[in-house]
Amino acid sequence: MSTTPDVVLERAKRPVRTAAEVNEEIRALWFRSGGTLNTEQRSEYERLVLEWAAAQ
């Protein structure tokens, strides 16, 4: 297995979780919040959306 910088970088870009897994967590967050996110939940939501987009 190659460890050149390009190959290592490409491996680092791969999502750890699938988009479906992240989407499930996003849905659970909204469900737990009752449909309104507080500041902390909003930050978590934004992080999850970025992770979801990267997994697409």
C-alpha cells in the first residue's frame, strides 16, 4: 500500500460514516429537539450537515 502524500490525503478525505448514517443522526437530533434547535444543537446540526455533504 502506497503512502505517498496524494494517497494519504485521498484516504483522509473519505468519510468515516455514510451519508445515510449521518442523516439518521440529523433526524434524531431534530426529533429530540422537538423541532427547534438551541445554540448548542444548532452547532451540532451544522457539523453534521458538513459531514453529510462530505459523505455524498
